[in-house]
Amino acid sequence: MWKDFKSFLTKSNTFALALGVIIGAAVGNVVSAFNADLLMPIISVVLPSGDWRNAETTFGKSVIHYGHLFGTLVDFSVIALVVFLFTRWLLKPEPGAPMKTCPECLEAIPAAARKCRACASVL
């Protein structure tokens, strides 16, 4: 049973998915702490109401917590930006192989090719 489980983990992307979830949770915690401890105090100084995360209004018997909603949107935006920048950095494409143009069909082919893949002419 252990061999089957190990094979399942190594053959599928389950292990990578688990690592991604763990790292994503850790990055989320770091970014949330960054927002709560550094970014939000600066925003609350700029805004005239001070503690804007607790801003609310009453609508009849209901209370609308629009400050909490705005704070959550700021948290989401910063986390989305960090994840975007991280994946962009992580998945940066590597420079491709040098290319040349086939003199017969003008197809772009690798520079080391001896035969064109599009028209089969010998180079």
C-alpha cells in the first residue's frame, strides 16, 4: 500500500498541488500581515476618518460594514498582485534557440536544422 501511495504522489501532480497550497497559505499570511501592520495604518492616516476598517452605516435595522468590505478588497488586491508578480517571475520564459529562415518557404526554423520541417527542403 505504501508503494502504491508513493507512486500516486510521484506520478501525479498531487505533491506539487499540496506544496502549492501550503506555500500559498504562507504567502497569504505574510501579505495579510503586511497589509494589516504596514499598509493599512498608512491608508488610515491618509483617510480623514482614521479607523476606516470599522466604518459602518445603519440602514433601517441592518448594519452595513463598508469599511470591512473595502479593507478586504485591498487585501485581495495586494495578494493578487504578489501572486501575479511571483508567478511571472517564476514562469519567466527562457530564451529560445537561435532561429533562421528557410530560403524556400520563409518558415522560421532552428539554426541547427539541416532540413526544413515545413517544405522538407535541404538547407
